[in-house]
Amino acid sequence: MRLDGRHILVTGAARGLGAEIARSLAAAGASLILADIAEDEGRATAEALGATFLPVDLGDPASIEALAVTLSDITGGALHGLVNNGAIATGIGGIGFEDVEIETFDLVQRVNVRGTWLMTRAAAPLLRASGSGRVVNMASDTALWGAPNLISYVASKGAVMAMTRSLARELGPDRIGVTAVAPGILTTESTDYVPEARHRLYAEGRAVPGPQGPEEITDVVAFLLSEGALTLTGQVLPVNNGFVFS
């Protein structure tokens, strides 16, 4: 499966799953633009992959609009794929819903939900111009089984799933496919904050037991960005080795 000649933007690509997705897409021949709020790490990842890096703060609408202007110049006005991976996940778990600060809850929704919407809105004209645009939203299977003590994150990823279906309806007439991938807990540096007991719960509860690495997600994302994936639009794919079924 090749993505040669396809301009693809990946947000939250400085490290963790986003960086792994970027590596997979680069190997498939995509022309990559990586975006992240962590500029030093993001530039290093982009340089290693021969990609372009653009700074962005998904919580700031002006930052997203500025990225879109530069993105249009870089791609010649046509974008083939958008991976909405950028999100807040660290430092918000292990707290009962009654004890979550309102400011924390609002921040997570602002970045994870509103940021996904605004990034898709900003990229839509470029996706239409490509004639075969694809959007892949990174969700989470926590919203499918209702992970406890993680209310702000679970709520945000449930919203991303619902938004995926609505966007698929609105963008479908333009032959733009919109899907969501819902992984479980992965073994990356970005999940070091997750308690060992939660990792063990996942490893033992999967239909295919054991830990799940990011490489098991990346090939699915690459396929969803390909021209042959349009018939899957609107779907949420729980790529989690069978921890929860949709």
C-alpha cells in the first residue's frame, strides 16, 4: 500500500503514537507535514523523516488558521489526508468525576474536541481540492467501554467518535472519507503515566492477549488514508486486539 504523491498532515506528531504514524506514512511514500505544540521535538521528528514541521496550538483557533494558510502554500492548495491525532491525555487520569476541576475538563474538550473540529474545518478546502481527501480522527476505546476516573478524556473521545459520523455525512458528497481509529492503551513513551494495573488490565483482557504496540495501529491509519478506503467512511474502528468490540 503506497501513498506516493499524497500530501498528509499529522497533528500531535512530535512523539508517541503521532510520531509512529508519521514514520509509517513516510515509509509508504507520503509527503508529510507534521504539526505539534512541542516545537523542538516536532522539528526533530520531521527532520528525521524528511518532513515539514509546522507549530500549532490546537487550543488556539488563530494558531490553527495560521497553520492552514502555510499549509496551502506548502501543498500547492491540495491536501490528501489529515490525521487528527493531537490531544491532551497526560495528567488528567486517576481522578473521580466529582473531583475533576472544571478548568481541566474544559481544557481537554477545547483541545481534543474543538481542536479536531477546527483543524478539519481549516483543512476542508484543501481536502476538497485534492479530489480524494481522507480524514482519520484518533479516538480511544475508553469511550466504548467507559473507563472510570478519566471522565474528561473519555467524554472528549466519545465526542470525536460522534463528530466523525457527522463529518462523514457532510464531507461525503465531496468524496472525502472520514473515519476514526479507537486504540487501547499502547506501549509508547506517551503512556508512561498510565498505572501498571491499567496496562495489565488491557493486556489480560484482550481477545489476543498481551501488550499492544503503536505499529499495530499505524498500518490501519495508512490504509484509511488511501484512495481505496472511501467505503469505510463514518466508521469507528476499535483497533485494540479485541479488548472491546464495536
